[in-house]
Amino acid sequence: MSESGNFLSLLTGSFATPAAENPTVAMIEAAYRHHQLDARYINCEVAPDLLGDAGPGPWAGPVSTVQSPTRSP
């Protein structure tokens, strides 16, 4: 449990194909733990032609960075 009682973690990640072969989850999550950040990183399987729809779709608030293998942020 968070010391402050806040259960809302920062959510980060990438949209990519193939997402299952992308090791960034392990690397970024390890960095978050090392720096004691309350953050999570997820990979989402999204085809390049669907990136335009995937970017704003899951976010109800501001997005600081969306990584894409086919487009610049």
C-alpha cells in the first residue's frame, strides 16, 4: 500500500507490433523500482495502421509521451 494512501500509479507504456517481443517492460519496471517511483509500464499490441486510433483512446487525461516504432512523438 502506498504510504500516502494514493492507489493511482503513473501509467506509461508503448504501442507496438510485436509487443510480446519487446523487453522494455522488464527494463523500465526495474528502473521505476530502483528510483522508487510509483509507476507502471505496459506494452500494447497495436498495428501501425491503428496507431492514430490507439493513441488517444485509452487516456482520459493528458499524455506526456507515447512511444511509437513508426511515428515520432
